[in-house]
Amino acid sequence: MRRIILLVTVGAMVVVGTLLVVSVAGAQKHPTAMAHKHPTRTVSIQNFSFKPANITIKRGTKVRWINKDSTTHTVTANKKRSFDSGRLGPGKSYTHTFKSAGKKRYHCNIHPDMRGSVVVKR
Ligand SMILES: [Cu+2]
């Protein structure tokens, strides 16, 4: 009888121990996994140009454009309705998450000489 109690006790400890290790490992894994799943790239709008003008990102990456000029600009996809910031005043920013792969060219609607591209990889 004592032997059975001992076996049950040891068995319960193993189960609890395993659950603890699994939950700790899961908790530690989480923040890193989140950071990798939702990275953000920043593009500055400065001196009437996008910096850097051409970037390559992974699908699901957020790109944030920050207007550092004292003039209003836009971040507008060449292909209509793909993405468009609308009028972005000085100091304002615009964020877009790229969900499909491919080369996305964009420009500023107010200053068409301003061009950039985002290459989205799978
Ligand atoms: Cu502009």
C-alpha cells in the first residue's frame, strides 16, 4: 500500500513538473515570437525624398513613414488603392502593413518626383 502511494506521488510530481517546464518555456518564447511577427520598418520623408527610397521586407511587416519636412507630402501606391496615406502634414506619420508579396512602387501625389519602393518577400 505504501508503495502504491509513493508511486502515485512520484507520478503526480512528474506531471506537475512537466506542465511547469512547458508553461515557463511558453512564457519565455512569447515576447520574442511577437517581436518577430510584427516588426516595423521606418522610412523618413526628408528634403523631398523617401529615406531609404527602396526597402526590402518580409510579408507581414509594418512600414512607418514619418514626414520630417516642413511641407505636406503623401505616400501613395502607384497601383491605385494598394495603400495611400492621404495628405501627411509635417511631423505626421503613416503606417501600412504589407500582406502580399511583390514590388510595391509608390510616390508623393504632391511632388511626383518623389518615388520609392517596397519589395515584399514571402
Ligand atoms: Cu511630397
